[in-house]
Amino acid sequence: MLVWLLVLFFMPGLSFGQFTASGTVADSDQIPLTGVSVSVKNTTLGTVTNLYGTFQLDCPGERVILEISYIGYISQEVEVTPDMGNLLI
């Protein structure tokens, strides 16, 4: 029993029902946006895009809604599943 608990504790990547959402946030001219807030709706999980407009975010469950917000732009919500690959938002 102790071994099983240690495996679960030290290997969070093997947790069931989790996936990593990743992608790029760009404007209508396909120019990457830096500092865009990307968060999982109804949670405290979130991140911001880097210098190249890319992000990675660990998501719980099999399907989540990402909230995308940036000053001067209309906020968006995007439904994401594990099989979607790299997103372009």
C-alpha cells in the first residue's frame, strides 16, 4: 500500500483525467500576443502567454473550457479536449 501511495505522489503526470493544453494566441493578423491570460474556467488554474504567444496549461478532467483574456480585446471561451493538439486561438 505504501509503495502505491509513493508512486501516486511522485508521479503526478500519470494521474487519470488530466491533460496538457498548449497552443498560441494571436491577433487577427496572426501576430502572436504576449501576456495573454489563459485560465481554466471555474478553477484557479491559469497561465500567461510567453514572448512568442505560446502557453502550456495542465487541465483537470477530459474536457475543459479555457478563458482567454487580454487588455483591449474581447475575451473568449474555448472548449478543449486532450485530442485537439496545439491550439491556435
